[in-house]
Amino acid sequence: MDKIVCEQDRIRLDRFLKEKYPDYSRGYFQRLIKNGFVNINDKYAESGHKLRCGDCVNIQFTAKEQTMLPSDIPLNIIYEDDSIIAINKQPNLVVHPAGSHKNDTLVNGLIHYWNQRLFPFLVHRLDKDTSGIIIAAKDEKSKEILSKQFQNRTVKKKYIALVDGVIKEKSGVIEAPLGRSSARNRKIIIGPMSKKAAETLFSVKKRSGTNTLLEVTPLTGRTHQIRVHMAFIGHPITGDAEYGKKSEIVSRQMLHAYEISFMHPGSGKRVTYKAPLPEDFQEVLRKMDL
């Protein structure tokens, strides 16, 4: 069972869950709520219930997830033990089955890799076109331990990002709250109605005449945080057509999750795993002499 503390006032329960788990549809959560798999402060509620800041939401995902089909997808495994697995996710790979992506996702690939003996419990996610390290737990206990660390913001993540334009400063901090647009596309935006605090650190690694290579550390874990924050300061991720512009030299956003650090759910010791840049990212850097 997942436990989440609401940080907003007057948001519908089903909408809140959709924002927390964007890989699932709002209808999916409405069914869970209707069937009693979701409660607020240990009391059952309806989809339209308006949450208050500080409300504790408990959600039990159903066994429907266990029926996912295996897919023979090449996996770049960085580390694996009895509790967790760390994968260097390739670009253009969806993490979890949802919407039109029912198969051929990272979850389907892990089910195949484990010969359907285990089900992967993902504790975080990466966008389809973002490459890099992602962690999955092998059991409910490990998932709960890791999920709590993400909620308490004790997990440390670092990204490599190529952005448009030349950033003159050696480093910087971006503090700008994020929220979802009320428009149909529900994009993540920065504006007066945004209530989720978000903070991102960046430091310059290299510069070319047109682009800047950064190491980026998100201190909060908001959806699309790095992409929106970099666009906010006028330096969108290169190739990010949603928050920046299409690129003639790349076919996807140049964002890579290269390091993650957390307390291991089995040993209790802090561990750090790193994922090297994929070939397409390295090729772009070579072309730019970065």
C-alpha cells in the first residue's frame, strides 16, 4: 500500500492521484476509489472528495497490474540484488503500461527478464525520452522503504542536461513553484496558481557557441521539473519540443539521469549508482565539441 501526504488544499482526490501517478488514467483511480482501495486518514471517500493540506491518502493498487505481459526488451542492468534492481533506461522507452502503451515498456521488459517470477515495483519514473538510471523494488517491503525516502526527499539524484543557449554563470538555483495548466493539455507550468514548491540546482560543465552542458540536481521531485525550470530561465533542454522547440540535430530531449543515491532497503546503508550516457547523447556532444 502506498501512503501519500497531500500538500495542496481543495484538490479532488482522483485528480490528486492522477498527478501523483501520471502513468495511470484518472478513470483507473476512480475505479479504485469506488471499490474501496483508497482511503483518506483511514476513512473511505468518493472521487470528488476535496483534499486538505496534510491529509494522508492510502492507496492499494489492484492485482490487475500482475496480468501485464512480458516483452523481450534489452535491459542495461547496472546492479541487482535480492531487494532492488537498477537499470540504465534507454531513450524512447515508456516506463509503465498506460494509455496507448500497453506493452513493450520497462515494466514488461522486467517481467520478461525475471521470467514472470517477480513483479517490478517502480518507486519513481523517467519520461519516455529521458534516459538514465531508474530503480525498481522486488518486493512490497523494499518498495515501501524506498517510497518513504522519496517522500521524505532523502533520495539524491543528479542529471546531465544539454540546454539551448550559453549560460554565463558557473552555477545557479532555480526556485519556481509548479502546477498543471487548466488547459486541455494539462502541461506543467509556472504561474500564480502553481502551489507546489520546486527547487533545482545547476552547474555548468562545458559550453559551446550555442549550447551549455549542465549537471542538474532537483531538490524536489516534481513532474517535468528540470524541463520546466530550464525553459523558465530561457535555456530549455535541447530537443524538448514540449517546453522548448524542436531541434534539427537531436530527435529527443537531451536529459539523462546519471546518478542516484539512497539508503538500501536491505542493508540500511547509503548506496550510489551511476549510469553512463547513451550513445546518442555522446554523439551529440562529439558533434558540438563538448
